[in-house]
Amino acid sequence: MKIFLATLLFVTGFGLAAQPVVLSRKGVAAKGLALKLDQEYKNPEGAQFDTPFSIQKAFQDMYEQMLDKDKLKDVTIWNTLRLNAEGKIDYLVFEILTQRFRVVNGNPQQGPDNADSLAAIISSKITPYLTGIISRRTAGSKATIVAFVGFQPRAPKEPQARKDSVVHGMAEALATKDTLKVKTLALSQSLLTAIPEVVYRFPNLEELLLNDNDIENVNLDMSRLLKLRNLDLSRNIVSENRIAISKNKSLRLLNLQMNVVRDIPPAARNCKKLEMLWLGNNRLTGLNNASFRKLKSVKDLNLYKGDVAVLPSGIRKMRRLEVLDLYYNKLEILPKSITKLKRLTHFAVSHNQINALPARIDRMKRVHTLYAHHNHLSKLPERMKRMKELRIVDLGFNWLTTFPTELVAFTNLQELDLSANNFPDFPVQLLQIRKLDKLHLRGNPFLGADAERKYSDQLSQLKKKNIEVFY
């Protein structure tokens, strides 16, 4: 009997402990918990978690049920969700923002001043609503997201001209009779967990927008959507192994940003004419040499904020690539094979820890836009001077202490950013660049309080060439 009672008390205690803790922001400050919660529920480095629409709507609905919304004009409730690795709420910290006075038609009127009473109602009623909320998009690690609930009066929307070629929302999709005219089906924020069958009612569909839902499994029969060109699945919970797209020659854009993708989905290889593959804001820790095979048609690859520490040399297989976005990753070096991308025109590697650009970067002779700011570059490859097509070069926030003479060779250079490097003196070689339109120099040591007097001659020469100088 004692054992049974002890077990019952343990289970009951565990259940209570598992309940979300609800605190006002004042309560967190009074308990000195703010720093502890910030540290314990810090988002993984590089991760960007936008609040899923389903959670945003759940909070809006729960507050409307708990509170009298007719008495909540000009009230905003700011909810900070501290989530455990299962995506469940450990702590909810809320803050009520009220506007005591507001102006209506030029006349001041007193608004609500009932934050304390509202806080008491929320604290006593909200816990049962929270237990069923799960953020599957953040599952796997502790995280923090924010949900805003507003009760501000909204101005009526002006009616917009309706296009027969565009359908918005599930209700309109189900009610549409003349489906042959429809080219765009927008089902964003529709609380979907799978691709609905209704999409196949539109055989001439060219654009399917399914972003910001809770779709986990994708099974798309492209034989029933022969004209579909753009598929937007961003801000869902799709992983690389849970997306199936049948073989097709129509799809041009596959947008999987802000999902739970770790590697390039095999389904992308069934899209024989795919030109744009966007995988930004995923944790792409599974990339390997084989990831890039059979993607020869892709021209635009977005790996923005992808948590990529090593870029596999297999990237060379994407021979038709023109745009490569590697912003905000963890790269220290770039593979030599990247210079095989001879059709590349836009090369973006900013916000990494790269200390050297590839020695044979000149093989990418078509590149006209290079973003390499916020890295650890202290010099440029000698062969870079052969890249005659360069028009925009951003090398700001690097470790340059001497002017890279390679820059003088860029006869078509229009914009150059050397901000926040370590030039001790004005780089006089800048005066030799022929077609420059814009020059950014802010944040360099030589730009002291007397920079305009000390370098007036150099600055005036730049201005005579109609170069816009930012210093």
C-alpha cells in the first residue's frame, strides 16, 4: 500500500511539474528568472524560429475565449514561449501592454488601464489551454518563440479587385467552379497538415502557395498538375525524407525555407527542369558530396542560415549554377571544387569565418557580384584580378590592413565596400579604379575626426569623378 501511495504521489507530482509555468513579466523580474530563462532556452546558434501561424492563432483564440474582447481595445499581449526539446511549453511569460490615452479624430480619449486585473485572469485560466500546444518546428532542442495577440481596432480593408486566375484560402478553393482559369492557389496560413486534394481541381495551376502551415508529409502527383512552376512549402515542418514529388518537367522553383530539412531532398531530383532550390533557414547538417548529384538544371541555390560548417566538394556537380547564397553559415574554408562553377554570376559568402577565397577564383570568370563581408579575409587571391566582370564587391568587416591591389584591375567595378577593415591610411590606389560609382569606407582607423581635412585632396578627386563616398 505504501509503495502504491508513493508511486501515486510521484506520478501526480510529475504531472504537476510538467504543467507549463505561467508568469507575468513582472513576476519573472521579481523572481530574478529572466537571465536563467534566456540562457536555458536560447535558440540554437544560427536558428531562426518564426512563430508558426497555428500557434499564433491558438493564442488569439484562447485569449478571446478567456477575456471579454469588447473591453480590450488598444491592448496587446506579448507572450514569450519557452519550449522544451519536445516543442512543449515549459514557461509562458506574458506582458500586457495598454495605451492609457489615445487620440480619436483629434480628441484624447482614455483607454484601458486594467493590466493588473487582466494579468490575474490570465494567470488563473490559461494553463489548461497551453498543454495541447506543441511547436514541432522547433522540436529537438530548447527554444524561444514569441506570439503577439492584439485587440487594436482595425481599419476596414478596402475591397481589392478579384482576379479569376487567383484563389485565396480553402473556402474559396472549394467553392470555385470555373477551375480552368485558376493559375495561382494561395493556401498560406490555412492550418493545413497535408496537401489537400482540392489542389488537383486546378489543372492549369502554375503557382501553389502552401507556406506557413503545419505540413509534415508531402506527396504531390505532378501528373495532375502539368503546368505547376512554383511550389512554396516554406515555414512548414517538412524533412528531406518526407517529401515526394513525382517526376516532372514543369517545376522551376521549390521553396523549402524554414522547415526541418537537413539535406537536399531526393524529391528535388525528380524535377528535371528545376531552376531555383531554396533551403535557407534549415539546419543543413546532412550535406555530403552525393547531395548535389542530378541537380544540373538548378541555377539558384539558397543555403542562407543553413548551419553549414563544411561545404562538400560535390557542389561542383551543379555546373549550371548562377546564384549561390551561403550567407550566415559557419564556413571557415571553401572547397577548391567551387571554382568549377563557371556559370556563377552571384557569389555570396558573407557572415562566415572564411580566411581566404579560393586561389583559382578566377575560373569563375562570370561572377559580377561578390558579397564576402563579415569574414576573416586579410588578403585576396592574386589571380582574382582576372575577374573582369566584377561590378559589385563587398569586402566590409574583414581583416584587411593593406589595400588589395587586385581591386585596381576591375575595370567594370561600380560599387566597392571596404567598410570596417583596418586601413591605417587612405588607400590611394582607390583613385585608379575607373568606373566606380559608390565607395564605402566607414569604420576604418584612418577616418578620424580630422579625416576630411587630412584627406581632402583624395576625397575631392573621388568626388570629381562623381563617385559617391560613404565615410
